Amino acid sequence: MEDEGTTTLHFTHRGLNSQMECYQVCHDAWTYYIADSLRQLILTGLGQPTPKDEIALGAMDENRIPHDPGTKSIYHRLLIETPVETVYKALTTAEGLAGWWTPDTKAKPEIGAILRFGFGPSYFKNMEVISLKPYSRVEWRCVKAFEEWIGTTLTFELEPQQKGCMLLFHHDGWANYSAEFASCSFDWALFFRSLKFFCEKGKGFPYPEFNV
């Protein structure tokens, strides 16, 4: 329906009701695809469709690094009350990563891309994208940072929930339970608070505000 140069779209998914287990997941997904992806397609000519799974899966299987059981891992798990599509975007785009981790971000959602994250004038981390499974999994390998970080892998696993998205994060490959390991685990908890606020409210607490 058009009204003074604007268009109002009414969308109905018939046969789905609030008593069904998948209702909230479908509601949130449709909200994302219509209010965000379709709107961007109309306004800019570029939407945000779900990429082909077979491309992402093939790349993931080829590049994924097996976890060494002799090393240490950092784990965090949290519920983010937004669709998995929103969280995936926050983990894969420069705009999203800048909104919750550090404003000094250079990133592309592509297998093999090197992501650059700046923390202050003289320190930055480089991450190689080694796995992308749309709306399900993101994995990086650290190629430049503090010595203890180099060679570690960072994995973000997303699972749709009735209330939004469950994020399981593990940072694998640490050689020891060191002071840097402990500090990193604490900082990740603060940054995931930032990610949660960014996805749910549109404003996170990226570096250097994350520990305020």
C-alpha cells in the first residue's frame, strides 16, 4: 500500500501461532528478513540473504583446525535476545565488530580474509577467517597479537532459541593457564556483555569502554 511516496508492507505467515515451539524463532527471523534485509534491498539494492550453505560448509571443512586436547580453552555461553541473523552480522561485518569489540576494525565476511583489530595506538590483533557457516558458526585463527594468542582459534557457535540466540564461544589452543589466559577470559566476559547490549539495544561498550 502506497501513501505519499512511501510503501507499507503487510506480511502474514498463516498457520503459525504462538503456541507452537518454533513460533518465536520464526517471528524473530521474519522480523530480521523483512525489517532489515528486505528494507536494505529496496533502499540500497543490496539485501542480506542467507548465503548458500554448501559454499560455507565446504570452506569450513577444508579450513577448520582440529582441537588439541593437550591445550587449554576459554569458554563462555550466553543468551542474546535477538535473532541469530543479527548476532551473526555483529560477528562478521566491520560495522558489527566495531560496535561491540573495538571501533578500530577492518573486516570482511570471507574465508581467508585477515581481520585487523586495533587496541590503542600501537597494539592490534590479526585474525584469519577459517570458517563461516551462515547464522551458525564463525571461526578465526589468531595470526598476530601477544605471543600467547598466536595460533589460538576463536569459535562462535550460534543456536536459535525461543528467546533469541544462544552463543557458545570457545577460545582454544592456549598452552598454559597463565596470567594472560586469566585476563583474556575476564575481558571476553566483558566484551560479550558489550555484544549482548549491541545486539539487543543497538549500543555496545567496545574498547576502551568495555570495562567501565
